[in-house]
Amino acid sequence: MTTLATSPRPEITPHCESIQQKVTQMIDDLIASLPDSTVLTSEERRGIIARYSSVLEGNFIYWMTATLLAVHSEEARPILLDNLFEEVRDAHPAMLRNFAIAAHAFPTDTDALAVSDELTRMRRFMGKLSPVQSLAAMAFFEGYIQKFMPYLAELAASRGSSEMEYTDVHGVCDIAHTDGLFRALSIEMENSPLEADKDPFEGVAILHHLMQRIVFYQEASPRA
Ligand SMILES: [Fe+2]
């Protein structure tokens, strides 16, 4: 993997480690809560892929860029740039679009609107450009995506797709990215600590809700 990071890898501080543990637990709990894909209808499987694609295709690079704009520490920037470099060079949004189309799950207006409120909340949050909160949210995002990939691939396969480049790539590269984001978080927490009255998990909670909405949204998904 090409890397732009040149700084030595700092240790993760104990404070950051406690955030990492909580974020990891939230990810694992969310993964454990996913409905058994074999009992979902074909339309329910389509809906999850479509809402995921609707959120991720146009926003992952946006939110990673917002996080890059937010960070103050020079040492944290190469970690985010490395991530963005790979996203753009390998055209990850195109991979995701191909994945959704091959699974006959390209998002409709209904799919996009089903996650619209949560998406807007996340965009507003990122607009605050809060470095520690944004880095924690993106670490949650990367970690969740990586663990969600086998499930997403399963949904697509059950819809007759064999186009798995997106899920194959993200099941592997996001492990390193997640680790890198926690290192960036640790650096930022040392150099630009969050104000005492602010919640480091604010963005994590908004994103967690958005990820739940992707999976569990029902009202606009009539059973096939
Ligand atoms: Fe990606």
C-alpha cells in the first residue's frame, strides 16, 4: 500500500485508549445486532445495500476531508492524507457504485430520503470542524465499515451478485486505516485537547445512529 505518512508512529495515550475501547465496543455491539441476512426478504437486503451506498458513496471522502480540515496537529495530517490518497487513487466511490449496481440495489430517491435527516445531522456535525470529535467519529466509521463488509457481501451475494471488489478491498485496508485514525486521535488529544464540557463521542453517536438507520429502516421498505 502506498503511504504518505512519514512521521514515526506515536504510542496511543491511555486517555485515547479508553476512547478506542469504547468505540470498538460500540462497533462490536452494532455488528452483533445485525439481522440474520437469511431471514431478510430480497427487498430488505436491497434496501440495506442501497441506503449504505447512498450514504457512503458521496460522503466518505467528504467527511475524511472535513476531518483533515479540522485537525490542528501537523503529525496527524499525513495519516488522513494517506487515507484520502487511497480513496481517490483507487476510486473507491466507483467501486461502491459498481457494487450496488451489480446487486440491483442502486439507491432510489426513497432510499436517499430514508437516511436524509441522519445524514444532514452528520454533515452539520462535521461542519463544526472539531478535531478530536471528528477523528473519533471517523475511527468509528472505518472500524465499522471493515467489520460490516462480510455482511454487506453476503447481502449482495444473496441477490445474485459476484461483484465484490468493494467489500474485498474494505475488509482489508480499513484495518490499517482504523489503527491510523486512532493514532491521529491520540496526537490530536495531546496537542489540542477537547474542551472539558464537550463530549468526545458526539460525532460517534450521530454516525452510530446513521448506521443503524441504514440497516433497520423499515417504513419505506415493503416486504417482497
Ligand atoms: Fe474506501
